Amino acid sequence: MKLRQDCKYALVVPSSMGVRITPIDRQPVHTGSLFKMQATSAETNVLSISASLGLKTKVLTTFVKDSPIATFIKGDLRRRNIDYEGVEVEQGGPWGYRHQFNIADSGYGMRGPRVTNDRAGEVGRTLNLKDFDIERIFGEEGVQILHLSGLIAALSPDTGRFCLELARAAKKYGTAISFDLNYRASFWINREKELAEIFDEIASVSDILIGNEEDFQLALGIKGPEAGGKNIGDKIEGFKGMVENVRRKYPHAQMFATTLRQVVNANEHLWGGILLSGDEWNIVEPRPIVVLDRIGGGDGFVGGLLYSVLKGWSNEKCVQFGWASGALVTTVLEDYGQPLDEEQVWAIWQGNARVKR
């Protein structure tokens, strides 16, 4: 994939920042007494792979003015080498704006993880084009890939328009567009027609389309995979058929990707991936991985895939590095990966967990 070279930023995302709180020692939320707090968003989870490996990244977001949570988030982004840009919104009293809270445990064995999103008054719902200098960001600074998430496109009418305008600006300035559909049923209630039109337009100009079985069916109206066997590996041909359906509807895109996951228990998954670029299929057959915390694994896959595209690697290496980056995220308590170097990720792909001295 040919990318702009005269750019300050390799990767830019719009996002609504919040915090995740997780009981320590893999305890359930309702019985936990000690919690770990981290700054989070699906989109900055994607940035984290490239940022950790030395590429320049930025998140476009909003903050609650004078909020200690906003200060916590900014500090975490700086620590992760992620630039940020966004207006400060007045809280407006105790019932005004705030940053979202994601409350989740990690599960253990046959007890699956439980996730609760507390998004009332979320400041990220106010994301608006008027608060950003698009000419400067895309024209003067330059962006190689704009990554959009369906979570942000569906967050509010404002954020939907914001993502559309970002996609149009990226197209104007020759920036490649990556779109991870990230369908959430609760976001679409009573907004199906509005969001279907937004998602369709973004998908029609995207260069990279990413989604799972549910995403492609419910966000884009694509026929899903045919029923296969009991194991995820038996359904690969069905998934390939679904991806072909996506390509026929959105011929502008050059790359299509989906992850494959089968949950054995909370600590063991079968993890795979499919990538179609041009007429070339590259498939990672599902392999067992040990899971500390599954949240963010899909974002890790996308982050590793986009890093590989930015590095100009072969399609085969792109899906392999994406698979390994997703597997890396499941080994840490945070929902984002911070690889020490490329070698650490490739060792995961190779199945080499030997100590390095």
C-alpha cells in the first residue's frame, strides 16, 4: 500500500478517552475490594503498538477542564509516547461532563470476564470538527494513516459527523484511511438508518477495512460466514466468503482483515487472523494462546497490522505481526500493548518464550 511520506504523523485517531478500573488478582467486580486504574480507549490501544516502537502518533480527543481524571489521562498518554490534541470542556457541575468509566474484571477459568461501561455525561460525545484545525493536521503536518473506529462514529450525532469529515479531509490530502467497524448494538438503538449511512460512506473511502463476523453483518449489512464445524478453524472458508462479500461491496479498499477467536476458557483462547490484500490471502490458523486479560487483544491485532503497513512489510508479515501483537496484549493487565521492540513481538509469533539475557 502506497502511503504519503511527507508527514509528521504516521498514525492519527479520533477517540473518547476514559479510565478502566479492574479488580486485582482476577477477582470479580462485585466482590473486588482493590482495583487497578488505567487510562484507556480502543483507539489509543491501537496507537500504542506504533508509539511504543518509535512511530509518531496522535489522538484527537476532548478533556474535562480542571479534572484530575483528565490530568491522569494526559500523563498516561505522554508516558506512552502518544501526542494528544483536544479542547477543554467545562464540567458544568456535578451532573455535567466527565470521562467515561470502563469497569471490567479479567475472568478466570470457566468464569468469563464481565464488562460494564459507565458513559453517562461522556465528554467525548462532544467531539466536533470546529475544535480542530484540519488544514494544519492533514495539510501542513501530514498524516500517513487516519484510523477510525465505529465506536467513535456511533458515539453521538456529533462524533458521527466528525468521523465523516475526518475521512473526507484524509481523502482530500492523500492520507490512507483504516476503519475498524467495532459494532456496538446499544449505540445503534433508534439510530440504525443514520449510522448505516455514516458507516457506508466511511467504508466506501477506506483503504483498510477491519471487522469481525458481527461487525460486517450488522454495521455494513454483509452476509456472514456459512455455518462450519464446532471449531473456529473449521469456519475459515466461511469467513473468507464473508470477506469476499465485503470486497465486492467496497472495491476501493485494498486490505481487509478479521480476527478469529475461540474461547476455551478465560485463560486459554484459540487465536487466528485473516488478511486479504489484492487477490492474496494470508491466514493464521487459530493457535492456542495463554490469556491473562483478554480485553484489548483485538485492538492489539489492529495496532500490529497498521504498524506493519506503515513499515511497508509483506502481507504475510503484516498478519503475522498483527496476530502476535494481539497475543502480546492478552499477556498484560493493561488493555494495550507496549512492546519493548519488534523482536519481542516476533518471538511471540515464533512461539519462543525462552528467557533472553
